[in-house]
Amino acid sequence: MKTQIIIEEFDDLCKELNITYCFTLGTALGIYRDGETIPGDNDIDLMVFCGKMKLQELQKRLCAMDYSFTAMNIGWGNEMNMHFWKEGILLDAHFQCLDAEDKFFEKFNEVEYHGRKYNLPYPTGEYLEMEYNEINVNKNNWKKKDSGKSRPLVGQNGKKALAINPDNYFKNKYQWGQAGDIEWDKNH
């Protein structure tokens, strides 16, 4: 329920500011695969399309709505994202993507989620296959459908994908590379 409320708040704000965005990564996977966000997943993954002025206004307005601005990361290639935190949910807003992803954001698939229309990358199935190295986004190849992990059994390099311990993720200043945890993975 919290996730849905935060998505709706973000959607209302983006409409007000005339900002285009779409669901990505685990959020796109859950909504595409199950028609719902992945239960237990504590983040909302978004790709946001706006210039610097609107980005600053978006940040200012989210903070005024009791979102905590927690981090800004520069990832692989040109990837950049900002993290906002509210009521135990991480709003993970990406503002630039990897070159290999560009083609998925030229237009969108539209999906209905709790009575509202939202955007997904286009074509969604192909996008998810690229992100998760999974043909047909097969539900049976996921560790635990309801665990909140949007990671396949095998990563893109052919090795077992290591689960992310959320506590480590926040303790290590939002760095995925330092958040993997074999013991946590065994127990979740």
C-alpha cells in the first residue's frame, strides 16, 4: 500500500511539473510480470526525463513532501540516479541511462496499475530480457517470487547473482557493489 501511495504522489508531481518518466528494473518487472510491484521490494525504480531546472524543482518538491534526499550516484557509463526515502520505501530515480538502454526509452508501453496509466520501456519484454538476461522473463527462474529480489538465478556474466542485503546497501552509502551478502542470500 505504501508503495502505491508513493507511486501516485510521484506521478501527481510529475504531471504537475510536466515531467515524463517510466517504471524500470524491478518495478517494471513486477508490474509487467505480475501486474503488481514485487511484494517486499522496498524500492521504486524509475527513469525520469527532464532537464536540470526541472530536476532541481523535482528534488525541492519531493523534499517538501517529506521525502529524504539520501544520495546521488553516478553509475556505469552516463548513468545517474537520485535516491529519495519515505516511509521505508526508496524512490530510485534514474536520469540518464546506459547507451545500450537508449532504444527502450524512445517510446513507451502503457500499462494500467491501480486505476492509473503508467509507462514502461518499449518493448518491455525485450528490455527486461536485456536487464535480467532472461528469455521471456520466465517466472520460474526467480529465486523467490515474493522475496523482493528482482535478480535472476544467473547474472549477466553467467555466474550466480548475489542477493543484495538492504541493510548493507544503506550502510555502505547506496553502493550495490558493497551490498552483496552470501549469508543474507542463503536466508532470504
